[in-house]
Amino acid sequence: MKACRRPVAGFTLLEMIVVVGIFALLAAMAYGGLDAVLNLRRHVEGSLDRVEEYQKAYLRLREDFANAAARTVRDVDGSPLPVFMYDGYTRRIEFTRGGWSNPALLPRATLERVSYLFDDTRPGDKKLVRRSWRVLDRAPRTEPVDTPLLEQVEEIQWRFLDPNLQWQDGWPPPTLSTAVNPAANPAAFATAPPPLAVELKMRTRDWGEIRLLFRFGAEGLARTLAAAPAPSLP
């Protein structure tokens, strides 16, 4: 009696094509999901880096304004400069601050002359810059140190709070008796008191409009300087 052979089990060519197609579809979906996750991760990391940049800029501004000191200085040509000054043409502020750390114990003062300006020399790379000098009273060849503080800044605007609690677009305001032409009367210009507070409005490329408000110096410093002559130059 002849034995019956059972058919050999296996896949047909069509079944193999279907299986390979399913695996290819699943692999494409997995790759797309992984790519989306990686792109989201890069975006989040970039956003966190940008937030850190904003935080560092704010802390630097707050530290400088909070440590403002009643110290006038001299320019490279010997002209006296007030404790706080503003150049409306270049949108630059400049003032003296204290508490300059000196971990290396260098032979220098703890006071520092600092400035904030808007660098728009490159249309696609505008930024807020912090400028400082290693000495208070500058020599003809004293070079400033510029540190980019915040990138992607499209526009900045300063406002200043005067002793009458009114906001002014320039400083010193016409209401102050010391608001004179520095070229005509540099001595009187050097005694111009600082504002009570400073407002910085920035228009950034990614965060839009930002307003920051800072008190100038310790409580009562600006009012005291407004009521009395500024310290004399050494």
C-alpha cells in the first residue's frame, strides 16, 4: 500500500511580498516618528538655550543697575562725565557701578564704568552689547571691552523715571536744572543726577516685545544725588 505524502508547508511569493511590504511600511512609520522626536528635541534644546540667554542678560542688567555707585568719571579728553548719562543718538547708556568682583586680587578698584548699547552695524546680526572699561578715568588710549549680551534684537528703547515720578525719553530731562549742554557747561553736566529707575523695551526676533524695569542703585541713591551735588572728581 503506497503512503500518502503531506504537502510541504511554506510561503508563496505573493505572501513574501506582502510581508516585506508590511515591514517596510512599519519601518518607514517608525523612522518618521523617531525623526519627529529628534527634531522636537533639537527645538526644545534650542528654546532652552535661548531662555538661558535671556536669563543671563537680565541678571547682568539687574546686577549692574542694582550696584550703581555715586562716582563721576573723566572721558579720554579729560571731560567730566556724570554718574549716569544717556546718548539718544546712539541709544547708549553709561554709568558707574560698584561691587566689581576681583577674585585674582588685581591692583584695581571695585568700581566699574559700564555702558549698554545697541549694535545694529550688521542688519542680520543686531544685538544688545555690554561695554566696560578697566579703569574709571580714561586715558587717551583706553580701549573698552565689548561683550555681546543678547542676540536677535531688532530694536531697543530706553525710558527714565525722574524725581517727579514721570517717565522721560531722554536724560537728563529738561525739567532738571542741571540739564545743560555738556559742551557748553561740562561741570554742570557732570553733576546731573541719575534717574530713579530705567526701563528697557526690546523687540526681539523670537519673543517679540519685552519690557524690563530696573531701579537705579540702592533705595534712595538717586533721590539723594538729586538733592545734593554729585561727588567731586578726584
